[in-house]
Amino acid sequence: MRIDCQSHIFPRAYSDILAQNPHPPQIIRRGSEALVTYGDVQQFRLQDEAYAPERKLRDMDAAGVDMALLSTNIPPPCMLAPALGLKGAQAINDAIAELVDAHPHRFAGLACLPWQNPEEALAEMERAKAMGFRGIMLYSHIGGKPVDDARFASVYAHAEAMKMPIVMHPTVPTWGAAIKHHWMIGMMGLQVDCSFAMLRLILSGILERHPNLQVVMPHVGGILPYMSGRIEHQTEVLGRAREHITQPPSAYLRRIYLDTVSPSPQALHYAYQFSGAHRLLFGTDHPWVDMPRFVRLIQEMHIPGTDKAQIFAGNAQALFRLAA
């Protein structure tokens, strides 16, 4: 069995709400295509056909992928003005729920929350849980606020209590203007920003205070596995940033899950060595990628077949409570 833990849709109802946002990010509809703009920092085009569920199912069948955990990538509803955040999150979650109801053996859902309004985020988490969602999304910043801001503490506590895994995803960095040329945001900026966000969850003590909170880091951990030695030298040798943690940062980093969305065999093998087969989740980042290629990368790893089975499905089944 193969379960894709990073697969995206972009509901038309959500794009209509995004079009009402009074500041970037915004969206401009042009027939079956939409221009997403972050002002003069970045722009990209979305085509409705790319996100069509019929195409997703066809691509899953062609790649031998049995199930996909659906979410919305960027821009997320936590980037919207406060008055639109809940509307945007509910539009996404209702669209995902409709697809899961139509294809219960092929799709499961990861809910978006209006993180910028913590009380509304708690209520939407409750609603999503009641609708059968398997986890919640967290982006690398929340409307420009860092993920470890104290105002979001109740959302982490509630996610732990409700046993809702948190799946992190990059979004355009607040410092994107510094690297807007040469498409460096997509090449590196997204991964670096997401890595900073996960490091904040660790160094701020959020994972320390919530030992049962399950977190998924995308794209084989961004740059964190490769920088772990330097990070640990700073905390364990130089004694920096130890105020909120009682263990070395690598202890928390090895507790989280990493998805396998990377086109690099070397990166996949490093993630496997760093975290072990029991902490890797197969993913593709569909529809942005060639899905069969990401399947082959796992198939071609020189690791035991039992480990491949864990990565392809076993870990996701356990983490997201999915039927075998």
C-alpha cells in the first residue's frame, strides 16, 4: 500500500475568498486560471485542471498510490485578514470533506485553521475532528507572526489533547523580498523558512511542553538534519538557547516525522539514516511534481523491504489512524 502524505487541492470557493483579501497575498481569476500574487515579491499561476480531483485520481492510479492526505498548500488562510481567516479555512475544509465523502478509500483530510484567530482556530479544529479530518496544517509563519508566538499556545495544547497531528508546510517567507530574484524563494527560501519554524517549535519549548504532540516536517526536514551538528554545538557546547529545553535539539528533531518529498536520493538516504524508517512518511507534493518519480525514489533505496513498507504506508496508517 502507498499513502501520499503531501497532496494538495486548491478549492475554487477558497480562491474566491482569497480574491477578497485587502492585502497580499491575493488572487486574480482569469477563466480557468488564477494569478496568485504576493505583491512584488512573488507571483505564480494556478490552473484549475491541475488541481482537479479527477486528475489527482488518474495520477495516483498511474503511480500506484492508494490514498492521499489532502491539504491546501499556499497561500494559506492564516495569511488572510482576520475577518476572512475562518471563511477561508472553512471553504478549504468543506471542499476536502466533500472529496473524502465521495472517495473515502482514496482520500483523507488535513484541516486548515484560521491560526490568526486562536479562538476560531480551536472551534474549527473541533469541527474538523468531528468531520473525520486526520490532522491539521501549520505554515512556516502565521500571517507574519512566528509559530512560537505565545498567542498560539492554546492551539498547540488543543491539538495535543485531541490527538491531531500537526503537518507543517512552507509558505512565502516574511523576508522573501531579500531573495525574490532568480526564483530563489522556491529553490531554497521555502525550505529555509520552514526549517526556522520547526527550530522555533523546538527551542521555544513547545515540543518540550507537549510531549505527545505529533509533528510532521516536510521535504526531508528542510535543512535541519544537515545543520543539526552546528545547532547542537550552539546549545550543548556554547550553552545558547537552552532556556526552554532540557534535551539536545536533535532529541526533539528525531521525535518528529519527515516526509520524503525530495527529488534527491542522497537527501532521502540521509533522512533515513538521521531519523530511521519509523519516522519517514511517503509524499509527493502533487500536483507540482511527477508522482511516479517520487515512488521510484523510495523503491530504489537500498533498504529492507519492511522499511519501505513502513515509509510507503505503515507509518502514515499509525500516525493518522488510517485503515490498513
